[in-house]
Amino acid sequence: KKEHDSQRETYPFVNNLRQREIFVFFGGFMEKEVIERSIKPYSKEDIKIDLEQLGVKKGDVVLVHSSLSRIGWVIGKEIALIQALIETVGEEGTIVMPSQSGDWTSPDYWQAPPVPKEWIEKIKRELPAYDPLYTPTREMGRIADAFFRYPGTIRSSHPQVSFSANGKLAKFITDDHALRFGLGKESPLQKLYDLDAKVLLLGVGYDRCTSMHLAEAKQKYLLTETQGSMLDSGWTEFEEIVYDDSDFEQIGLTFEKEKPVSRGMIGQAFSRLFPIRSVVDFATEWMDKNRKSMVNLSKEEFSKIYDTYMIRDFPEDELKPLAMILENPNSYLYGYYEQEIRGYMNCVFQQDYCLVDYFGIFEKEKNKGYGSKLLQLLLDAFSSKTIIIESEVPYDTISEKRLSFYLKNGFLQSETSILLYGVKYHILSNKALSKEEIEQAYSLFYPEPFRKAHFKVFE
């Protein structure tokens, strides 16, 4: 009752239900605004005509990304749009839409918004198991949300990045959706690529073009993380790519300057139609040439870097045996990739902490800004973590430059230092750290016998 009273104060509703203004939202717009922006009401038949003029044909397989509000006021709303799509491709065709469930991902990575750390384990324990019939989508829009519930639609089994399909090839497209790399070669996207399906961007930009994630999965080097979700068997973890759509709009606009793209209006929504193979192949090549990224290195690749560079980059008493680095289950091996690997980083993760154990740029690549780029990518990728870097207390020009480099790249120097194997280090981090927090972090990184023998914290 208090909630309804509050709404009456906020909105000038009247008591007569017939006269009451109903606030219905369409992709961020209230229905009243959509009506005011509409030239006319759009029917299912109007939309079918526009789809055909754009190039959607009988028998087509079409991956659809859409915005209902951009079309204008539609008679029958999202249901009319879904029916128009299905009827346009006919019985021999298939309509596909993403039906992703961002709420069924690991809460460790939630940032929009994050949840308190103390909630995470309970969320993992109590989250309902994913069910393709009713697990809700997140930020997919009204059309995609209605589509996975529409009669005859089949939804794939992936708890986070599922796709829904309706039509002749719906079962084939949605079957056997692998958990690992959910937008990769064992996903509906790869099947759509193999079928040479079409992509329809209906009132949305290339930033919504999910098929470009398949291009990410095809890259030689990837950045991955351990994801998880609740299945019938319980909380299940799997390896997933850290996808990045921040350059999709740039890729798409470049793509349509060089490749055929059908452009036109569906209702009042500017729309694009193009082959999925064309955009995925273009994006794959573009990413390889233009992306600057932090990537995972295999043990074999890191071993070569260790034998070629690290034995020269670090004093013998500071360099751990290679086997110790590779066999640590909390040790992760990264490289900086810009058309080729330019540098390396070894990070050790424990709970909320990330210790940058080794970091270097290849000798021939130094003084080109690669070190700063890799650090920034690390900060972006693990913004929720407390990232710790050790820098020797300066004793010569090189150590002074090293400390200055970290400070220039946004790291904060703690008033607390450490003594490790007799060497004094300043502690730098992306967050202000107290002596107690540093002691807590290192109690996770090193066992107590080691700390007693080789480690000390002081101010």
C-alpha cells in the first residue's frame, strides 16, 4: 500500500481506471512517447512488407537483434513483430534470437551493479537452476523476451548465453550448446555461420551484433575466466572467454563500407541485413590486425618466454623455478598482444587479491608504451580485485624508473613496505592499503613457515 501511495504522489493517476494513464515502457521509452513519435500505427502486415523489401526471404535463417520502440507504435506490440518475422521466412525458414541470462553468471564478476562480497557464496548456493522454459533473460528487450516463450520456440541449454529459435532448423541450431566458450565453435553461432544465415539489426547498431563474439572466439590468443552457473546438478564452473563488444560499432561501420549490407526502414527503425559469414570473417581479420589486448598464454608459450627473456630480465635470486610458476594452481599466465606477443605477466590470485609476480616487455619492444597498455588492461579486467605490485626500494636509476613507471600508471604506493628474501620492496596497488590489509594478502600468497623465514612487513 505504501508503494502504491508513493506512485500516486509521483504520477497524477485518477481513481477511474478507464481514465488512468498506464505507464508501459518500450526499450527505455514510455508508450506515450512512442505514440507521439509514430507517424502511424504499424501492423504485422506493414512490418512484413518492410522485411521483404529489406531482403528477408522465404526459407531464410535469420539471427535477429531488435528494438520494439524504434519501430514506432506497433499494433500487437512484440507478438505482432514475432509473427511478422516467422511468417516472412515461412515454414522452410527459421528465426533465431539471443536469450541471454546475465543474472545466471558468477556473481564474482557482477559490476552493473555489483553485490556485496558477503552475498556471493549464498547467491551461488541458492540460485535456482537454469531452465530454458522460464529462466528470465536480462536486458534482451521485449521482443527477445517474448520470443523464447512463443509457441514452437526452442531455447538452448546454456545457462548464460542461450539462443532461441523457431522454425524448420530450430532444434538443430539450439541442440548441443557447449558450456565452455558459449559463443564459440560449439554454439548456435557457429551453426548459423555454417548455414550462412543472415543477421538482422532491426533498429539497433552493430554494438548489439552478437555474431561478432564468434570472431572473438576464433582469435589465436584469448583472455579467459572461470565462469559458473546453477544447473540441475548444482553450481557448475566452466572456462569462458572474456568477451569485449566495445569496438563492435567501429568494426561494423568499417565492415559496411567494404562489404554489401542491405539497409532500409522497418516501420521507423533504421535496419541492416547482411550474411553472418561476411561479418564474422571481416571481424576476425579486423580484430587480429587492430585489437590490443591482454591474452592468456599456454604453459608452452610461457616456458619459451621464461627461457628466452625472464632468465635475463630477473636476477637469479628473484626468479622462481619455472615448474613452481607453472604448477601453482592460482598462477595465471598473460601476454600483451598487438598483432604479436609483445610482453608477459604472471599473476597469482587469492580470494580478492591479485599479485603481479612477474612483469616484463620484450627488449626489442621496450619504450613503445606496451607496458602501460598491459597494466591498464589488467586494471580493467580485474577492477574488482585488489592488485598488488612489488617494486624495489630505489637504489639506482633503473629501480627509480621502475617505481616511477608504476606510479605514473595509476598505482598507489603504500606507506608499508616488505622485506622478501632480504630485498626491500615498496607495495603498490590500485587501492589504498593498510599494513593489516597487506599482511592479510600475503598470508594468502605465502604459507606461514615461508613468511617466518623469508618475509617481513614494516612501515
